[in-house]
Amino acid sequence: MIEFDPTLVHDWLSRAARLLPDKEALVFGQDRWTYKTLDLYSSHLAGALGNMGVQRQDRVVVLLDNSAETVISIYGILKAGDIFVILASSVKGRKLRYVLENSGASVLITHNSKANVVEEALDSDLKLRKLVWVGPTKAIPPRFASGSLSWDEIFSDLSATGAEYPDRKTLPRCIDADLASLIYTSGSTGEPKGVVSTHQNMISAAKSIIQYIGNMQDDVILNVLPLSFGYGLYQVIMSCMFGGTLVLERSFLYPHVILEHVTKEKVTGLPLVPSMAAMMLKMQNIHEYDFSSLRYITSAGAALPVKHLRSLWKLMPQAKIFNMYGLTECVRVSYLVGQELDKRPSSVGIVMPNCEVFILDEMGNEVAPGEIGELAVRGSNVAQGYWNAPDLTSKVFKNCEYPVGRILYTGDYFKKDADGFLYFLGRKDDMINSSAEQISPKEVENIIQNLDGVAEVAVVGVPDEILGQVVKAFIVPLNGTVLAEKQVLRYCATNMETFMVPKYVQFVHELPKTSNGKVDKKALKAMGIE
């Protein structure tokens, strides 16, 4: 009998549990979870959610650090026919309340250590069916005792024989058009916007990434990225789909410990963001680590500086480096790998499988190679829109010629060369308009990054009475390096067009970052006008 690929995200886990029951699916700290056990626990949670009265397509919010409980929650929520909402563990009470209200969540799964945040978020007019607390039962805040359930209680009756609970037939029947995830990302209005994806969206995106990376069952991925961040989340989804092993860590706070795991666990895949690469390359003893098991490195979240890219290549010559571009609304768009890294190091590569892109002018017409326009994306990886925000959805996600087709207008400026390779120039709202010139912050950053002694650089536009805006560069020097403003400006004048040369240079100890590891340009702009 022919076995077709599953059409639901959680069925990929169950498939792996059937085909690879005793293989390690997840390593977290001292705990090592097989596919069989992970599938069993997530099914058990699904049954518990049903017993709480959670209905198909209800939203369940998860506020936890990276952990095995987070992974179990993702698959348990999906098996219950519900939509998971993963929040960054650092979220504060105001944002938690907004997400709970905006999503209309039925259940919140969180840790006892988050009790103060939960108390700040909840009051008498915000009702949840249930609060599920991970951690010691005795630590559940008294105020929430009557409406709470502990993680230990949910799994206390888990059969010692390993029999699946509940019976799979009692779980809701879902289809791939059902919603699966709701990821909240920063919005231009100041309030987070929830990006909604179906099972089909998620599986399509994951399949395309697996295809161009070439993932196999013997791949071991080391993930320190937050699971609230699409880049981190998809390491879980992808690993279960190709039957690999995921080594999960809470963060990259202690690089030494993380890099030791590469050797200990024989890691083959390392996803990172540029700030992680910068931290690694600043380590004085970086050459002492054994990276020989690494087969590939991926970089996303922001464009990897060319200088870092080449340094990583020299450090790990056997590893393929994938420099990728994507955004929450479609997960991934393009990738650059292999010899093209040398030939076109500032490119974000070619379009990934099963995805189509257009670079459009203000009238919606495609521009010629080399010309600048807004990137638009079409494919089954494109999300459905923004939760409870029809006006915003209609501006960003537009129907194309066929009723089922949707085109995502990314808000990012791009250009494409004659060979079809894409170049990211910056967000529409980050582009610097100086006199009659449009300046790409990324282009300026790439040039400054090549100056000896520069660890990190970020460029923003700041107000100017005459030119409208001028360029300001924020630079983090390498450890022990002393740079002077005149030195930087002289280098810029030699290596870039006159209108691109920064008017201001400010040296800082570190660049402000968002919870996803991206440079916080809003914070820099505020610093720029002080």
C-alpha cells in the first residue's frame, strides 16, 4: 500500500513515532525524548485539553522558555485540533494580556516562575477556561488555584505501559486548511500583529527548506533560537518531518557551553542569527572548538554580514553555509549557498522551491533587473493574514489572478540581477532618503563591516534640516580594538559613493536587539536623535 505524506503538522510526529519509535527526537538538558515518548505525551496533553472543554480551533497560549514542555505543548495543541500561540519567555504582563484578549485564548500554559506576569495580565474581566502550570504543584499561586491544573496532574495517570491516551479516534478530525499557528510579531501601530498559518502553510514552508538544505534522518540540529520566533519554531517542525534529532537549548547566553554541545552531540546543523555569529567570532578561543561534525549552518532573521560569512567559512570549511531571507508572514523566501557565497556575497540568493517572487514598482508592475522595488511573494508558504485585523490583512496580503492565490507584499526593498539572484536593500521604512538619493542601510553596513576592527555595525537615517535625512552609523569595535571616527569616515569615503558616507559615527559597546536577535532599529533611531 502506498503511504502518502501526512497533511497535518502533528501527524508527521506520529509518523516518525511509528517508523522510528526508539530514535531520539529531542535532547533537552539531561532529558532525552524518543519519538514514541514525545508522541505519547503530546497525545496525552491533547486529551487533557479536550477534557477542559477546549473546542476545535480554539487558541492555546504557551508562555514557557525553550523546553521539552514547549515542544509537547505545540504538538498536543495541534492534536486537539487547536491553534498554538507561542510567546517569548520575556514577555511582560501588558503584552500577555493583549495577546490573550486579541487571540481569545481558552487556555494558558505557563511556568510557575511566570506567576507575577500572569497576575499582571489577568483580572476579573479576562476569563480563561484553564491555566496549566509547569513546575511544582505547591507553587501554583493561591489566587489561581481554583482555575488551574498542574503539568504533573495532567501526566500523573499516563499509563506505565505506554498505551496511547486518549484513543486517537476521540481527537478532532482536522484538515490541512485548518489554522495551526498564530505568531505575534511587532506591528507598526505599536501593538503586536498575529500572523495566522494553516497546516498546509507550515508543511509547505518546511518541505521547501528541508529540500534545499538536504536534511536527512541522521541530522542533529542544535537550536538556541526561541520557539516563539518562526526561525526557531521551524527547527522543531522540520526535524520531526525528516526524522532527525533536535538538541534544544534555552539561549546563546553562554556560547562556550553551546559550542561544546556541537562536539558532544555530533551536531550536523546549526541555525543562527547574525548576532550569534558576531558573538562566536569575537571569542578569542573560537579556533579551539571541534566543528568537524557540522554539515551546514543557516543564517536568517537578518542578512548575515559578508565579513562574518567569510570568517565562518574559514572556521568551518567543511560546512555549507546557507544565507537566507524570510519573514514571519511566509517563513522563508530565498537562500544563498556554495560558490555563490564568493561570487555574490551580498546577495540573499535564489528563490526557494515551490515559491515565486516579484519585484514591483509603486504601480504594481515588475521592474527590470538591477532596478529597485518592493518584494512580493506567492506560494503555499504564504500565511493567511493577520488575526482579527482585516484592514491590515487586505493591505499586505492581496488576492492574485486565481481566487486561492495570495501575494504577500513584504514591505522590503529588493533588486534582482540578470541571473535571478536577490539583493535585500532594507525595509521601506528603514530606507534613508537624503536629498534626491535613496540609500540602502544594508549596503552601507556591508561596506563598513569590512573595515578591520569592526565587530558589528548598524546604520539608520536621522533628521537633517537641509538634506531631510543623513546616515548615522553605530559601530561595535572588536575586543581590544580602538577605532576613531575619522578613520571610519576616511574608509567610507574611499569605498562608497559620496552621498552614502555617514555624517555621524557613534561607537557603542553593543547594539540593541529584539527578543529574536535582530538589531532594534527603532531603538537606534531614538538614540540617533538624542
